[in-house]
Amino acid sequence: MEEEKNSNVDVNEDAFTPSDSKEKKGGIKVVLGIVIFLVVIALVAGATYFAMLKAEESSARKTVEGVFESLKTGDEEAIDRYLNNGEGSIAEEDDTFMLFFQPLNYDIKNVEADFKNASVEVEVSTKDTGEIFKNYFAKIYEIAFSNALSGNVSEEDLDNQLKSYLQEQVTSEEIETITNTITLRLEKDGTEWKVSEDDENVDAFVNAVLPNFSSVLEDLQSSMNQ
């Protein structure tokens, strides 16, 4: 019986040798090392991805800022590009049109972007352009009629009078300031962001930077055609 007990003890001691313990510990360290390496790779990849998204958001923001700043400074090319779809030149036909953008202010509230599309929420404030244009159009008739009777005013003088009147209108406290919040959609074109030219996006933009202008213009055209 004692021999059997001793043999059992010998077997158990042989099953758990120090070398086996070291091998197990070494294996665990290898596994832990691989896990840590994968976690680090995942963290780096995640940080890189979010950094790239932030860069896209920053680029989309700058694009929208460029659009509004170019309008505020009277950039003829920008006005034609964003408000006329390349059909003729509003600015060349009447450079006083650029005065409409002097009271324009904007505040970018939020930007969301992936690598193909972006949406930029913008709060836009400016004078009631429709009311200004209606007053301006009435002034054209008034000055034209007055000068037709006198016949002593040059075309340059007429232009100066109209520009002066329009300047008064865009700075007048009597003209209401209208604020709209719009979400502009942008699309990636190569390495650059472009404002989407779909009708809904363009209409929202035009109505924000020239509030009520389209409706007043349509009413005037309708009355002239009757």
C-alpha cells in the first residue's frame, strides 16, 4: 500500500514540472503581446480615421466660408457661379447688384462630413432683399420719368443716383433683417468640396442670401407681362 501511495505521488510530481510552468507563462506573454499590439493598431487606425474626418469637416467649412466671403466682397465670378449657374453674368449686366450682399452675415453652426458628402448648417442674416429690390425698381421708374421730362441728366448720372439709392437701402434701419438657417449639401469633386447644384440645395441658398428676391422678381415679371 505504501508503495502504491508513493507511486501516485511520483506521478503527480512529474505532471507539474517547473519547465512546464515557464512554457505556459511564456505562451501567455506571447498572447498578451499580440493582443496589446492589435489594440494599439486599432487605436492608431481609429485615431487616424477620426483625424481624417476632422480634416474633411475643416475643408468643407472652409469651402462654405469661401462662398459667403466671396459674395460679401462682391466677387463677380462667385456671384455668377453660385447664383446664376453660368447662364450669363448678373454682375456684368448691372454691377450695382453686388451691393445687395453688403449686409450679408453668416454663422456656421455645424459641419458633418464623410469622404464623399458633407452637410454644413449655416445661419444666414441679411436685409430683406425682396423689399430692397421692389423699392429700387420703383426708384428706377421715378428717376427715369423725372429725367425724361428734364432731359438734362446723363446716363452716368442716372447710374450714380441709382447706386446711391441702393446703398441707402441696404444700410437702412427701416429694411427688416431676415435670418434663415439652412443646411448646405456639399459633394467631393476630386480633392475639393463643391456645393451641390441640385435645385433644392440651390433654392435654399439663394433664398437665404437674397430673401424674398425671387418672389418679388416673379411678381414684377408677371405684372409686366399682363
